[in-house]
Amino acid sequence: MTLYDDLGGAPALRRLSDAFYERVLADELLAPVFASFTPTHVERVAVWLGEIFGGPADFTATLGGHQALLKVHLGLGIREEHRQRWLELMQAAIEEVLADRPELHKTLMAYFDWGTAIAKDVSQDPPGTDLGDPGPTPRWGHDGLIEH
């Protein structure tokens, strides 16, 4: 069983994304980072997470895949304090939405720790930076990163 299936598929990831961004947009530190936030962002993140966790490859098929995800972080200038607050808010969202699945919390937070470190690094480069080929969208399972 994939992590996607174990989590409850697309509906659970949409609930997680909703709960998380509700917190982000109300947060003094992170709200400015998400100044260009649109309602479609929540759905796109849920689709990304679905693909990462072993669900359908819809982000790659319809939203540009790994390259597109990295590009949207260019120029954001994410600082470590942003990243840590992001992780705190995600932890709270996970605890709310997946309260009945505590055994999955550590696995999810390991992914988010890994992914936010990449986002922070990429965000230091200016918009339009050539990122080269980042490869396929990563996959994350119960035991962490799944090598392609």
C-alpha cells in the first residue's frame, strides 16, 4: 500500500492542504511569503502531495512536474525562520487532520523537512534561474525517499 492510499488519498490530502493554508494565511511570519497566494494553490499542493506519496502523477501530467514546483519558489528568499514556522504549522495541520493516524506523522514530517530544505535553497536564486533538469517528481513512501 502506498503512503497516498494509507493517508486516505486525494480527499485527505486536500483536507491537510486546507488546514495548513488556513494557518499559513493567518500567520504573521508566513502570510507575507504567500502574498501571491490564490485559492488554486491549495488544490495544487494537494495534487503535488498526492503524486509525491504514490498517488496519480497528475501534478506532472497537468501542472508541469518537479521543474514547475521548483520554479515557483525562485526568488522567494525563504529564511530558516520561515521554514521552521512552516514546519510547525504543518505539524499542527497533520495533528488535526490525521489525529487518528499518529503512526504516519513522523513519516510526513520527514518529507516536509526534506522538501522545505530544498524549497529554501531554491528560493535564494532569482526568478528565471535555469535549474537544469531536476529529474522526475520524487516519491516518498513509508520509509522515506523512494529512489527512481
